[in-house]
Amino acid sequence: MPSLIAWLDASSEEQRRMRDIIRLFSDRESRDELGLGQIRDALSDALFPGTSTLLTRARYLLFVPWAYQKAAGRPNPSADADRAERDVIHALKASGDYAGLLGMQAGEALKNLPSLIYWSMLRHYRILADESLSRADVLRFDGMPTGAADLGAAAPARFSAWSSELPPAPEGFPKTIPDGFRLSTDEAGWLRDRILNEAPGTLFAHFAIEQPSRESFAPWADPAIHGLGGDATQVLSDARAFSALMHGAQLIYNLLLAEEYEDAGYDRVTEPTSRFREQVADWGAELPSLVDLNTWNLDGMLARVELVRGTPIHFKTRAFVRDWFSLVQQSNPAALAGHEAARSFMERREREHKGAQARIGNRARLASWGGSSGAGALVYRWPQARGILLDIHDGLQRENGVVDA
């Protein structure tokens, strides 16, 4: 299929991984300029359950429980767990495998430790023995005696907060981690099984078996989707159609910002208006190959999203998406850059969604515009999910615990 984004990549594997992380923290998909987050996040959850846009590497799913296990039963487990997580930063730097390292720049000053970022995924995939356990619960109860010793036992049983099948920490952890983020074959197989067991029938589970490409820009553009079946096919189809439809709205919004930016005399960003006019035209020309607006059931997709969410979509978000769908259906998408109804529609939506924080018509806020505000097509955490999956597949392909150079 035609691509919405393309790039050349002739660099090393480590440079590729680092670029993925740089993109993650620069033009993060979590930016929600037009209030699409409720739908985007529900589709992301259906495709890649338990994930978030902050994830970087799969082995953090082991580093965190290992760090907490080290702290269990000590006089000050909270401080010891904190210390262990910060020791991991130094150990990974020393290993030379630090693409995706949380704390690469901040080091000891890192505020949001991996345990905070990964806890939801640890719960979802039952790496935690009980998904209701909070970090504080684990620090308080892990390793505590559960009662009197069984007859003939040397000591009473102890509570374990983590899966009984959790692979063991490597020797020297957390002070030294020679393999860095590279999973052993056993670790990779165990994490793959967690995904297969706890997210069956999802795209995430499909890619846990079928290795995704290192270069695909979106899940629907990956060759490994061949053979996908069941409900995951419908979810992926909806996600692709919604991304294609709403990308036009994102581009029109940025075109309006670009025009006002240039009219205000700002020039730090080079010729943004012509760039976004061209992108709107390209999007409009490509849209029919991405989604058939005459056959795609938007209301069916919204209903499925609400089932995933467990709560209704906000009525203003629903109205915005439906009205944009109708506007695009009744217009020439390639000509929307100059369509007054489309332009007015987008101005109203930003004011409705952002109130006093709206950029259109706000000269002071335009001064800080960096040339793009949520202009990228929705890809539903694909860079993060793909990174986790590739780590697992790389581990599965290791021989005797060593990765080929």
C-alpha cells in the first residue's frame, strides 16, 4: 500500500533503535491537539493491550521485578528498590547497550522510574502475581511470612508478589548487567508466552509469533500481518481507516497554524505553509486508497471503541469525528486546504477542545510553535509495541545466550 511516511535507513541497529526513542520523546503520539485521545487510546489498547507511549525496551519487564525482589524483606524496601532501579541505569550505561535507556541523560536525577512506567504492563501480563497489587503493596508484603510453617517445613511460607515462573535475575544484578537490554532465549520465550496467554487473539499476540519488520511505519503496513484473522482483523481495519480519515484534520489544523505563524512575521520554522498545503493535497489524493468512506462503518467502529473503553465516548468528540467524516465525504479531499468550511470547522474544534490554550488566533502561543503540532498520522503506539516485540524476537533467535554480531 502507499505509505504516509517514508525515510531512508542505512545506519547500524543501535542507531536505528536510538532514533525510535528520539522520535518517541519528540513528536510523541500522545499529543492530542484535536481531542482524539479517547478513540486513539481505545484502539491502541485493543491492538496492543497493556502498552503505553512511554515504553522503550522489553527487558524492563524483568528489570523492575528483579529490582523489587532484591529489596524484599529488607528494613527499608522502598529505598532499596529505588536504589536498585537507579543502579540499573549505571549498569546499562556500562554495558554499552543503552538505546531506550530511561535516565540516559538524567541519571540519578531521574524522576519517573521504570517501575512507574511499566507497572500497568506488569499487571496486565500477570508478571505480578496479583494484578491488584500496587508498588506500595509489593514493597510492603513481598517476602512476608504467610503463616505457620507446614508440617515438616523448615520455615513458614512467604508471600511472593511476582509470578512463580519469573526468570531469575542474572548474577551481579543490578550492579552489573553485561547483556544490557538483550534478552536471553529463556527470558524472551517467557515474555512471549505472557503475551500469548494474556492478550490472545490480539495483533500484539500475532506479532509475538510473526516477527514484525524493523522498518514498517504502521502495523497495517507490516508484511507480518498476512495471516491475521479473527477480531484483530476488524480492529486493525478500523484503526487504519480512522488514522487515514483524521490525518486530514490534523494536517488542516497545522496548516492554519502555519499560515498564522507566517502572517505574524515568525520565521524560525522554514516555509511551513507551503509544506502543509502540499501534505494536505497528498493526503487527499491518497485517501481513497486507504479507506472507502462509502463502505466503512464509522458508527460500528465507535461502538466497538466504547466496548473497549467501557464508557461512552464524549459526545463532543463523537460529533467532531462524525462531522469531519461527512465533510470529507461531501468534498474533494485534495482541495480541502482552501475549503472555507473545513478551515472554520477546525478553528471551532480547537477552541472547543482547548479553550484559552488554543493556538489559532493567539499570537503569543504561536511564537512557541515548533512547526508541527500532532501532525503525524495515528499509528497507535506502534513504535513502542514494535520495539518490545523485536526485543523478544531477537532474544528468541539467540544461540547459547549469545547474539550474533
